[in-house]
Amino acid sequence: MRQLHQRFQVDVQYPIHFTAGLFDGDNQLFARVIGEGSSELPVLALFVVDHGAQRHHPSLLTAIDQYWSRHRGVLTAAGSPLILPGGEEVKNTGRHVAEVHERINEAGLDRHSYVVAVGGGALLDAVGFASSAAHRGIRLIRVPTTVLAQSDSAVGVKNGVNLFGKKNWLGSFTAPYAVLNDSRFLTTLSDRDWRAGIAEAIKVALVRDAAFFDFIEGHAPALAGRDAAAMDELIYRCAQHHMAHISESGDPFEHSSSRPLDFGHWTAHKLEQLTDFEMRHGEAVAIGVALDTTYSWLSGLLEESAWQRVLATLTTLGFRLFTAELAERVNEPDGPLGLFCGLTEFRQHLGGRLTVTLLEGIGSAANVHAMDERRIEQSVALIRAADAEIHAIQTR
């Protein structure tokens, strides 16, 4: 028997830039990023814009058009921008991925061209998947427009769309060419979307960095009050931690079963499905973090004082700790709409044996390979009671 062995490494690098007014006339960042990576100029670029971002920034399309007009020596637009819906709507059907592919084909983009995705995390996921599949990969520039996208989803190497009612069932691992964070996009976010993005920062702080959690805890009133400087710092540090995890974990494409940055997500993904994706991802993550933090305390891994700090910080930021869908079918473990089914789907999504990240301290994570259903029910009851008490006080 004969055998050949193959082994090679791929050097993956991409920058994350922080700016304000990305498409302003005097801001050279976008043109510089394009010019530095292309030996032959000008290059073709297809812009795909989130309808929500366009609606909240009525001058955005004009600004983009004027920007590429000023930089014709660097950039040639592949027709007018493609406008797609934002939120989970863009991920729940393959139609929008097909639209991106149609435009790529019609414009004649190749592997040295660019797809520029401007929008929230869901749009970036869907457009990222489309660009990674076309010609086996067209360069993707992400321009995230929400807190969650700038601090979390735009930073990593994952792309995906929903299928079979399951979150990100179809997707790819492909690094972006660059991420360009523009803080001005955050100024028009609703309070709900401003707050939702903070949940991922809490998650990464709890599993990686106690000092970062101290920062969020100490600045919770300012963050809830939409303090721009506090939010800029949160986004920067959250993105920094996500990048460090990807580069230092030894598993950037998630071949193992351990996903520390999915803390709280087995519940979150199921809640999004149970609410027909009406619940924001960050809102679901906040509830998932509350549940798994409570479970960690009930399991004897986490001190009660730490559990109380986490719940208090979440509520100070304005998050609800409980939603009715969390308990409606908790006693139907085998039903497709039962909360416990979320554990099965989570294991299937990750692969291998069930691995759930819990807390053994703020900034310190531990993996377990089984979850006790009775303890989950107790955790649900505790956060339900805490949420009701806090909500009653707030509404007096």
C-alpha cells in the first residue's frame, strides 16, 4: 500500500480599522486599504448595503457614489449598490445569497475584486457567505454598522445563513480582507440595538478578562446612557479579545468541540428560533449568559457574589433576564421547540461531544460535557424571579 501525506500552513492576516466618517471626502482610509492590496488599479468593487443602514443614513448611497468618483484611479464600482434587508430576514432565505451571486456574475468580479458589505451582523454573515462561495472566494471588506457587528460578528472568520430553522446551519470559514469600523453608524441605532451589542462584550469578558468585566460593570450606567467614549472603548477591547482568541486558541476554524466564545449561546440560538427571530441576537445572548451564569453558581463552580454581579450588570444595562419562550416548553425535552433540544442542536452545530462553557470565576471559564435538566429548570426559575422583581421595581 502506498500513501502520500500533505501538510501546509496558510498565513491569514487582516486589519481592523477604527475611524469616523469612512466615506467623507477627506477620509483616505478606504482608498488606502484598497490600494495597498491591489497590484493593478483600479479594481472592481460591488457594494452591498443593509436597507436599515440606508434608511437611517439617507445620504449613505450618495456618499459612497461620491467617494468612488473621487478615487476612480483606485476603485471602479460594479454598478449601483445592491440593497438587501437587514436582520435575520437576510439570512433566512437563500434568495438574497443568490442575488449577490447574480450581481457578482453580471459585473464580472474575480478573485482580485472586492465585495464591500455595509450593514449589521446578519447582512455581513450572508454577504460573507456569498462572497466566500463565488469563485471559491472574492475579497470581502466588512463595514459593520451596529455595536454587535463592530465588536463581534465582523471581527471573526465565520459566515453563515440559517437553514432548516437553525442558526447558521449553512456557512463557511473565510477571513475578511479588512474590517472598517465607522463610529458614526452607531449614532442612529435604536436603544434596543445599541444595548444588544453589549451582550457579546459581557460574554467575552466573563470567559477571558475580569478587568474588562470590571470596566463594563463600572461603566454600565454610562453605556446604558449611550456614552460614545465608553462604547468606543468597549468595542475596541471586545474586538481585541475576539481576534486574540482566533489567533491564540490553536483552533481558528473550530475543528474541536470547545467554543469558549459561545458562552450562553446554546440558549441564545434556541431562543432566536423560538421567537421566530423577533428577539435580537444580543438580547438572546444576554438571557443565555444569565442562564449559564446561574447554572454555574448552582453547580458550585461560581461564587454567589459573582453570580449577583453578572445579573446586576445585565439589568443595569437594560437587559431582560427572562422571556416567556424560555419556560413555555421546558418540560418537552424531546420536542423540537423544547429548550433542551437547543443542547442537541448546539452539539450538532459544534460537532463532537457536547461541550458547554460555564464559569468558575469572572474571567475564568470551564467546560462541561453534560447539563443537568433539573438544574437548568432551577436556573430558569431563578432568573425568571429575578427578572420579575427587577421589572416590578423599575415600573413602580
